[in-house]
Amino acid sequence: MQYYSTRGGKATVAEAAGLARPLLPGGAYDRGKAGSGVESPSLSIVVPTRNEAENVEALIATICAAVPGSDKELIFVDDSDDDTPLLLRRLLPEADCPGLVVQRLSEERAGGLSTAVVAGFANSIGAYLCIMDADLQHPASAIPVLWMKAERERADIVVGSRFMANGSSMDGLDGLQRHAVSRGARLLARLILPPARATSDPLSGFFVVHRRVLQGVNLRPVGYKILLEVLVRGRWQKVLDVPYIFRARHAGLSKATTGQGIEFVRHLASLAVAAHFGEREMPAPAPVHPEGVRPFQPEADAANARVMAGGQAMLDGTSQMEARLLSPGGTGRAKGGE
């Protein structure tokens, strides 16, 4: 792997994990050993990328507009054969937050998107991890809503759901066949895997998870449905859903293939075995002030409550900004795609 980092206010390139911090069991880094001069952010936004050169500029702009300030980091795990990593190296120093690009070599890409996300987990610092796609189908304006809901309600996982009131997948899935396949796969997962019933959208690729869920957990994903892996093997007690609208791809080509469908079935089978034999270990109740996480303070809770109370206004405002950024005359490129 190759690493490009803008953590600590300067750009750094490494050919190996020289930038890395000591690993904990299961591949998660210790937030208390983030490295000299690097302050741990509260939120790590993990984005797997593969040939998304047409999308990353608009993606970074919309994330920075939706989640301003330095209490976050962007982690891109890149499997691209196009100019995506070069663009990321140019764009990240201009962003208003620390960033990291983990560029996987061709022989390191086995497992696809899910293993890329696991590599992002392993290189993250934040107490909360947000997972989203790079094609702008997941609205950046919803990131703070998921994050603040997790903090305010002490949730282990908050899922962006397409299957709640005010949520939708109509724009993001191309054609009736893909709608039918998506809904069938969702129903099958909920039927076979009891942990998948904790959310209305267990196949969502847009969610926030607390680091404690992954500590000491050996994730072994196959394919591209990482949330299923986290639900079955992770150590969680409380899962909440937040509705969102799954958008049409901004530009580029969909990565969905028949091969991914086969991988999904394989993954489902392996998780069914894990769930049957009780591989998921229930944690003790999380402390109010978990180690390595900033303490909850009355004023912070009050601020979070105000953020949640104004969540719809924030969504509306940042969505309008996203629309401007994604318009042909904005920061992003003209719309294309599927």
C-alpha cells in the first residue's frame, strides 16, 4: 500500500505503513496513539474509491460544506486505475480537514469494496466512523444528522435507511429489475440473519458506527455489503435508523455486476454460519464516558440537541449547497452516469 496524508497540517507520502499507529486486535487503531502532533478527530469519514475521478472533487466539496471544521478526517481507500489518486492528492490539501489516501496495489484489492472499507477502519482515528460511497448517491448533508444522532442517543450504529418514511431508493437504482433485486436481497438478509433485523436497511452502504463496535472484532467481508458484516460480527447493543434519499449516480459507471451478486450470496452464507454459532459477542453496557472518546458534557449535549432540532433546516441548506456544487456551473462536473 501507499499512503498520502495531510494529517498534522502537512502533506506526507509513505510507501508502507510508516504513518500507521499501533494496531489493536481486529485491525483498529488506538486513538490514544494517533502520532505526535496529530489531534484525534471525533469523526472519520471512510470512502472507498475505484475509478471515481469524475466525482471526487464534488464529493470533497460537499462533505466539507456539510461537516465544516477540523473535528473530522477524510479517509479514501483507493483501488483505481484512473486519475482518482492523483486528484485526491491535489484536492485534499485544499480541504478544511485532515485527510488520508490509502492506495492499494492491484494484488491487495481482493475482496473489493468491503475490504477497502476495512482498510479504512484500520487507518482511522475518530471515535465515530462514517462509511459512504464516492459516487454522490449518499448525500453528504446527512452525515452530521447520523453522527449527532449517534452521539446524542448513545447509539452504537446509525444507519442511513432508504426504507423508512421520507427515505427512498427510487432515484439511485437504475430500472425496475435493480429495485426488485435490491428489495429481494434485503428481505433475504433479514430472513436469514437475525442481527440484520435491527435496521430497516441492512444492505445500506451509508452508516455511522462507533469504534467500540469494532474493537477486537475480526471482520471477514466478502463483496460489498460491509454493514451486514458489522451487524453480525460487531459488538453492539443499540442500532438506530435515519431516512435518506438514495440519489442517482453523479458521474461515471455503476460498479454493480453479476459477480457481486454471487459474492453477496457467498457472504450471506458465511454470515449465516457465524450467526448460527453465536460468533457475535455481546458487549457490556458502554460507559457514559468511554475511554478515548471526548466526555459528554451538558453544554455539548445541549448543542447536539439544538443541532438535531434544526436537522431538517441543516439538511435543506446543505442540500441546496450540494445542488449548486453539483450543477454544471458549480464546483462539481456536469451530471452523467447510469
